[in-house]
Amino acid sequence: MPIDTKAIEAAKEHFGKVLTQQLERVETLKKGQEWTDFSKINPIIVGIIGGDGIGPAIAAEAQRILEHLLKQQVDAGKVRFRTIEGLTIENRIAKMKAIPEDVLADIKKCHVTLKGPTETPEQGDGRPNIESANVSMRKELDLFANVRPVRIPQDGIDWTFFRENTEDLYALGSQGINVTPDVAIDFRLITTQGTERIVEAGFDFAKRNGKTKVTIITKANVVKTTDGKFLTIARNIAKRYPGIEMDAWYIDIMTAQLLNPLRRSEFQVMVLPNLYGDIITDEAGQIQGGVGTAGSANIGKQFSMFEAIHGSAPRMVREGRAQYADPSSIVRAGAMLLEHIGFSDLGMRVHKALDICGQYEKKIVMTGRSTGATGKDFGDYLMATVRDPRINERWDGYVKATTPKKS
């Protein structure tokens, strides 16, 4: 068959539009923006978004812990909670928007949001091809840094992943093209400005938190143009942080090394492009105890959004098991929210409660079914632990009891 030249021209036109959008975006990035100083904001507005599926149930558990810890600030008018409605799959499909305009306006009235998981239609499931609400929110609010911590104290694991959040395949995931019935093309985006700010964020975090190593993860030996750019920029930025070692790993072997008990405690801060970051942080969450235990921060200079790293679990809802969903991931995200807005001590208190309840004592066990506890049962357990004046002693005892003795 002859080459379909009309299809090629149509694809060129489509790519030209995508390229124009991204070049305009880069010009905006070049202008820069100042970081929000939460010490100068009064009141800090915290938005709560239930989301889809199990989202409302688990978000409610995180919200009551945050409201308890911030009661003094709320009573003093320094913090205010705001419930945001409408970020549901039904409303988004009805309005054919990843984020309906009125919902986005409500989100922008908040300085930070805590969000339950949202559902995204997949190709071929009979529903409209609307973009992921998460991807759209990251682009609309410029939430460029997806920060995901994983902590297993007894194994010496204290990882923090900095996943670039606004570029790579996900940024243009809804803008691919079927050139012909036989050829489909998606686009991958890596920019100088986008890479610089995520790498800078990783190194700055390492410097502020006494970390000694930052690991850059790519597949630059094969994906030479985009991953090669990411790695080259990272090497240049590393020169500005002489007290911090930079090493580089390929994504495939890195997924194996996280499972290697002889090496994995050596990693501290890891910086990587969007898609790789999504995959490897799910693996890291599973190592910690399951993706339901890992929280996530989406950080921008003006806005930030904190969420569970897992999905909305529609199967659990269909089977009548939503009440058994584990709230640990979104509670961990709530701890990160507290740290971000200036309440580090309260955030650490929540992190320690999650370590104690989920990894050590395990007085209440969740299975996702009626064989285990409900999310509210586990929330009660966490709340009691957060309130315990001896929480630091309990956590220290947990670490001491579970840390292997050196021979």
C-alpha cells in the first residue's frame, strides 16, 4: 500500500499544535514564581476533597485527625477548613471536564488541599475520554513536585522520592494521535526549566534535612534525548551542592535494588521523571506495607495538594466493602500537609502514629474485607495514638525492638 500522505500531514498539524502549547508553557516557566510563605498567611485555607469510590470514606478519617491536631489554630482563626464538592467522576463526565470550572475556582480559594482518590475513564470502557483529574490539577496549579516518603525504621529505610509532576508522558497523555489504523504515537516532554526545578527541589530537601546522597533515576542509556537531558541537567545542578553525593541509576535496575536488603538502606533522596516515579513509588509503597500506607504531596510554589497514592478502588465500592478501605495513605498525606504549612511537630506525630499502628503494634489489622477492621476502627486507633502523651516513647521502643542487632 502507498504511504498515506494525508495522514502524515494531519499528524504534523496535530504535533505542531502540541509543540506550540509547550513552547508557550516554557516561556511562562522562565518567568518564575515566588514560594508561598505560610508564616505570613492568616488564615491558611485547607480544602478537603472527597473524590470518588473509597475517597470520601478515607478522607473523612484524615480530616478528623487534622481537625483535632489543628483545633487550637482553628479556634484562633489561623486555619480554616473548606469542603470542596463536585470533583466526582459523575460530575466531571456530565460537564466533560477533567476539573469543572466551578470546582477549580473553589480549589484555587485554598492554599492547600487534601484529596481523596479520583477515577479516570480508560480507553475503551465506553465513557468519554476526559483527562485524569490529578494530571489536570497538577498542570492547572503547576504542582511540579510529587513528593512521596517511605519509612521503615527497622530496616533503615528512609526514602523520599521527588517525581517530576507536570511533564513526561503523563503531561501529554491525552494528546497522542492514531496516525493510521496501524500506527499510534504518544508524546514525551522534558524541558530544561521543568527538570531544573524538580532536581533543585530534591537537592534543597537533602540539604535542609541533613541527607548526604541524591540519586537520579532515568533510562538515559536508551532514551537518550529526553532522559539524557534530565540526567545532564541533574549533573550540572549537583555541582552546586558540594556536600551532597549524586549518583545515577537506570530505572530497571533501580526497581530491583529497592528489593535488595544489602543496598536499599543506602538510598535517601531520589529524583526522577514522571512515569518512572509513578511506577517506582508504588513499588516502594508496597515494600512499606502496601500502596495503602504511602502518602503523596503535590507541591507547587503557590498551591499544593496532598493525596493517597492509590486509586479510588471502584471494585471495593461495587462489592460493598468501602468501609473496610485503609485510610493510612491519605492520613500520611495529611501528615505531609501539616509539615508543609509549618506544623512539623504535628506532622511527625502523625507519621509516628502510623508507624506504630501500621507496622509495629498492629492491634487493629485491616484486610480490606469483613475479616479485618473498618477504616473508622483504624482511624480511632490512630487518633488514640496521636493523642497519647507517650507517643515518642512508644515509637522509640518500636524502633529499638525491631532494629536488627549488629553482629
